[in-house]
Amino acid sequence: MDLVEVLPDRLHMLRFPIGQAYLWQDSGALTLIDSGNVGSAAAIEEAIRSLGLRPERLERIVLTHCHRDHIGAAGELAARWNAEVLAHRLDAPVIRGEAPVPEPVLLDWEVPLYAHGLTVPEAPPTRVDRELEDGEELPFGDGAYVVHAPGHTEGSIAVHLPAHGVLFTGDCVAGVGQVMLGVFNVDRARAVDTFRRLAALAPSVACFGHGDPLTSETAATLKAASDATV
């Protein structure tokens, strides 16, 4: 796992072989956005300690959607440090293991990529302590707002920190090589609409579920990419 600073003393990316998570800190109080794959808990804890922070200060884990490369370590971390697990109401049953993972509608070029992603171990059923809705404010980042972002999954969310100009897009947007619509969507048309709504937030920093964060000319890049997506 790689640990990458995004904003000094505030935001770090934790990059795994497939996918990534983000660690936000407010005076030592920690929020994790997504949690990597099964088996990632120890590496996440080591990364937290390497920053001079304490894993026991992990207050919440916000899951952007129900896929295995995002929820894998959430249950283990939550149980160990008594962190609250949050996810959108529509994806919460999948995360808990009460409903199946929704199947994406794949484009031809996505088929081999999707097969590779299935090599990630399945995530165990994971508790969700709080079910989120669009527009809810969460108590970190000087006001973090839930943005319902359907299309990748029905219950996908983004998390917007307007005081810091930061947007966590989950897999709604990708930054692998170029900024683009995320792949493996259950409803591409809704995903395109979501992409445009997220771009309209005009963040200065965009943190993707896959690909390096965007920290320069972010708003213009997101708008141009979303406008070009059909």
C-alpha cells in the first residue's frame, strides 16, 4: 500500500493494488473514506501511525458504495476501534449482505477489466450503523455533505467538503490516465448525469476511487470531461 499526501496535515490517499481509500483528519480525529480490500486493516492502521496519528481516533468510515474494493476492511476496522460505519440507504443492504451486489451493464471494453476486478476477495457482510440520504451533513471537514450519486450503483455517494474545496467522488468519476466517467455502471445514463452534477460543484481537489487525485485546474478539468461524456 502507498501513502500519498494530498493536503498537508489534512488529507492522505491510501493506494492499494486495486482501488484506494482516503484519510481525513481534524485535529487528530480521523475519518476514513472507503476502506480498501479485505485484509487491508493492518496496513491502514500502520499508515495512520506513520503519520503520528492514533487509530483509536478513527471516528467514522464513510463508504461511497457497496463494492468489495471499497468496503473490504470496514468491518474489521470498525470492530477494533469502535468507528461508525456510514453508507447510503440504497447500498446499505448490500453491504450488510442482505441483498446481492448489483450487476453492472458492461461495455465491450469493460469486460476484461471487470473480470480482473473480480480477483479481489469478496468482502464479508459489514454492519452499517448509519444510513445516509442526499444532502446530509456529516461532522468532519468543517461540514461534509453527502451527495447521492447514482449510476455506478443505486446507492453510490460522493462526499463534498466545501470549506476545503474537496470532493470525494467514489467510483462515479475515475482518474486513471485521464479524468473520465467511472466504469462498471449499473445505469450509464444516470452515471453521466451524476458526473455532470459533481462537476458543477467545482471543487479545487477531486479524490477518485481509482486514479490519482486532481489538485490543479480541477473544476475546469471535471467540467470539460463531463461535457464530453455521452
